[in-house]
Amino acid sequence: MKPKLRVAMAGAGFASGLHLAGWKRVANAEVVAICDPRQEKAAERAREFGVSAVFHHAAAMLAEVKPDALDVVAPMHMHVPLCLLAADRGVHILCQKPLAPSLAEARDLSRAIHGKVRLMVHENWRFRAQYRRLRSWLDAGDLGEPVSSIMQVHSSGLLEDQAGVLPQLVRQPFFAQLERLLIGEVLIHHLDVLRWLLGPMRVAAVRTGRLCAAVKGEDHAVILLEGQKRWALLDGNLATPGAPPTPSDRLELVGTKGTALFENNTLQLRGAREETVEFDLVAGYGDSYAAAIAHFATALATGAAFETDVDENLQTLALVEDAYATARPLQVA
Amino acid sequence: MKPKLRVAMAGAGFASGLHLAGWKRVANAEVVAICDPRQEKAAERAREFGVSAVFHHAAAMLAEVKPDALDVVAPMHMHVPLCLLAADRGVHILCQKPLAPSLAEARDLSRAIHGKVRLMVHENWRFRAQYRRLRSWLDAGDLGEPVSSIMQVHSSGLLEDQAGVLPQLVRQPFFAQLERLLIGEVLIHHLDVLRWLLGPMRVAAVRTGRLCAAVKGEDHAVILLEGQKRWALLDGNLATPGAPPTPSDRLELVGTKGTALFENNTLQLRGAREETVEFDLVAGYGDSYAAAIAHFATALATGAAFETDVDENLQTLALVEDAYATARPLQVA
């Protein structure tokens, strides 16, 4: 049996709990250290998940622990420096999305680490069970040739709840400061899913706006994408009255032979073949993190390609970049 | 009591039955004559609805019967000549959509009849009970300021059914020959509804394609519209697997205070105020024709403005024209 993969984690914030729980489900791996400038946060996570070493600085952690891999769950502006640090020490990298603040910085990073270490972007959305199932239907030809798709992401997270607070900012306070909010932080997942399901797409038109005065970036957006043979629309709004406080996805995909609809917790295939599958979205949320992490660990062990390696992910980042470059403002009174 | 409005009808095809049934429900009006080049068709409709006079030519009908109004239900290329004929005789006009084959011809018609007679375009979609209700919610402020809307029109009418026929072409054979099919003949209704609900919009992006080899025009299309403060998407496809053979509408409207969803036969308001209303779509189909006809008769009697008078309708036709001018093709293998 191969020795256990020894993993260090950089970042002890919101997503680190999901990552640590994911690593617990990988048999042949162990998170051996965690670091965070807020060392008490790191210590708390370490206690919670039985991580033996806690550090203030990533550099010290890497030097002392000498892990096989670094899991980067730190704030986005720290991704590039942390990845470069790991690459210099020959430590493979699993890095949260978005990989870098801009496409240019992500490309620079890709070049800098080339040939030194392997890097997978932790893009968990496409690992969600409902999208895996939909992809299997596409691969089996159940939908025929895709013609169009509408993906919607709505929440009321930036509308005051009954207690007078904005649930989205309670859950992820850093959302308030992001200049690139909805597309760069949230819809990046959905752009990745659409690319993955439908093949290469380009940005045809984008409109963005801001409804909530407590955030800096756009909180609603519409992105029209087109491929050579199809179009897709991505519609997001974090200030939708009547929507749940946490964003939820709705995805409709029309093909030449079948139509698929994912809504609430149900994925439905209609047309030549019919099938309905229900998903446990609460469990599925953690499962998608675990699936991405398991993919990383397995591909590292076997040498297989990462599904979301750095060059593949650059294509998703290019859509994000194009979306912002194309965006025209919608002003809502 | 005022004398009955005496109406002549030009055209005895598909829609004439719906019009005649509509006129039956207007107390103070009577269809006194019907004409069609296929005189046996006209005779059949006359028997069915108790119309006393049947003609081959509209000119002869107008000369002999001297009606107060002409209801134009003839094929679209006959609209302009029939309207001009009526205008020359001082006969007011209710004309089916699309008013003319192009915006330029509709504008010419508007100028030609100006000051002679009144013309209402029979645009029945906005008279559907579900859209009247939605409009009343908007007017009452239940939705706040509209932010976005997605309207979808899908059918499997251009996919072979189990008997190997295309249901849409059985129902309306002329669809096969239209160069401007989906947008010009079908989505024109929905463009009118969106304009009416959301205010002035312009065309931002359009993609069209053809999936069915038995038609000449586009059978699927996506139209992105934008207003100063909002966007709307219109998504149509007559070859959607799993959809019903007759097109059905789905409409979602997100505002700053509420969200409305019309799906299947149910209109739902969520947000600040919540309400759910069910509609009888089968009865509603005829009702919307009757409501448009009743509006025409009432406005003629009272002198009130037509909601869909010729100049108002030119704005919908301008969207159709812009959509075709903007359209870029999607080729589906």
C-alpha cells in the first residue's frame, strides 16, 4: 500500500470546514497541518478535525511539515503567492476558485509553476451529483445535440430578512468588499458547469447591475453565451424577493432529442427517454467538496489528469474576464 | 340604445372561428357578412355562426353590406390591401397580427388610413387573463421596479409525433411557407406582452436557428431585450422534445419587491405579498380573442383609444424588425 498523502491546508475560514470534512472521507490521505494568520481560527479547525500542527505562516508550515500537497482555502488575493510558495518547494496544489484575481495573473501563475508541480483548481460545482448525472445523459445521447440552456441562480441573500440583516453577508462577509462580486465569485461556478456540459462557448452579451447598497460589486447579472451550435443564458440575482436566502440553481437544457430540467432537488429528463432523479442537496453540498478532493487525491496517486487542471480552468476564467469586459450596466431605480 | 355595430369579416380560415365566437359574446354587435376567396369555407363559417351573407370578394362585400367595421382575419399578405379597401369606404378596422409583412409597410398603412378610419390591431395575447392579472400586480406595486424577465415559448409541434406527422403544420399549414416564422408569427405576441408589462425595450442580441427541415423560417430563437433599468429574455423553440404539441408560455418576472411566475396554468406572486391564481387555459384561449374583440367594440362605441392602436402596435413591429436585423444564425447539426 502506498504511503498516505500528507496534506497541509492554508486558510481556516468559511470553506475550510468543508475541505477538512472532505479530506476525512479520503482513505489514503491526511491533513497534517493547517495555517492561518488568525492562528486561533486555525487552532479551532485543528481541534475540530484532529489536525496535529497549527501554523501562523504558510512558509513555516511548508518548511517544517514538508507535505505532499497544499490545499489552498485562503482568501482569493492569497492564492497566487501561496501557490508560488508551494511550487518552489515541489508541493502539489489544490487551489480554491477563483484561482487569481484576473485572467492575466492566472496565466502568469500557470507559466510559473509549469513543470514544477501539479495544480488542480477546486471547482466543486461540476462535481455536484445532479450535474454528473446530467452529463452522463448527454454522454449517452439522451438529449441529442444541445440547442439551448438557461441556468438561473437566485437568492434573497442581499435583501434584509425579518431580523433586518443581509443573510449573504452574515454567511460570507467578504462579499461586501468584492469589486467583482456575482460573476467573479458565484457565477464562475456556473460558467464552468455550462462549459463542461455544452462545450466551448463565447460571451455574446452581458448586463450587470447592483440592487443592494451594502455591496461594492454587481449583485445581478445576465450573461448570454453562444457556441457554434447552441446558446446558453446565465441569470443571477442575489436580491430576488421570495427566493431562498442561499443561492439555488435552476438549469434547463434543451437538446434535439431530449430536455433536462434541474429544479429544486429534482432532475428530470423528458423526450425520447424519460427519467426523474431526486437529490439530497444538503448532503450534496458537502459531497461535491469531497468529490473534488477525492479526484485530486486519486489523480495525484495514479498520475491521471485533473479534470479541472490549471489550463482547463483558464478557459472558465477567460469567460469571467470576457463577461466583465462585455458587461454593460443596468441601473435600477 | 345605440344601433348594433354591423361587422363584416374578411377570411374564413383557422382564426375566423375564434373571432366569430368572440363576436357572439359582444351584445351590441353582429357579424353580418363574411368573405373568403374559398367561398365554401366562408359558407361553412356562415352556417356555423349564423352569418347571413357570404361573399367571394371583400370589395363586393363592403360595397353591398356597408358595414361599420371590418374584421380582418385573412392571411397576412392580404392585411394591407384589405385595410386600404376598408379605409377608402370609411369602415373601421380590427386587423389580425402581424399587421403587415414588414415595419415599412405597416408604417405606410398607418399614414394611408390616418384621419379616415380607426384601426385596432387584434393582439390578443396581452388580453389573456394571466397577463392582465400580472399587469394589475405591477400597477399595484406588488413587484416593485421590474429587474428581469424570462419568457419561454416551447412546443414539440415541429417534431414528428407518434403518427409521423408534425402537429404544428396540421394545425397551421401556412407555417411551413413563412420566411419569418417563429419571431414574426409567434413571438410577436410575446414581444408585445413584454413591452406592455415592462415598458419600452430595445433588442440587445438575437440568435436564431432552424431544426425542422419542413419549414423555411427560423423555428427556434433567443432574443435579449433591454430597457434602461431592466432586461428580458424571450426564448422560443417549436422543436422541443417533451414539450406539448401546442406552444405554451412560461413567464418569470423578478422585481425589487416581488417575483411573479406563470407556469402551466398557475400565476404565482412571491415576496412582499403572496398570491396564487389558477387559470383555465382552454377557456382562456377563446376568452382572449373575445376580450380583444369586446375592447374594439367598446372603444368604437365610446370613442376611447384602442389599447393596441396602429401606432402602438408599430412599436411591437419595430421589435420584430430589429430582431430579424440583429439575428445571427445558430447552426445545429
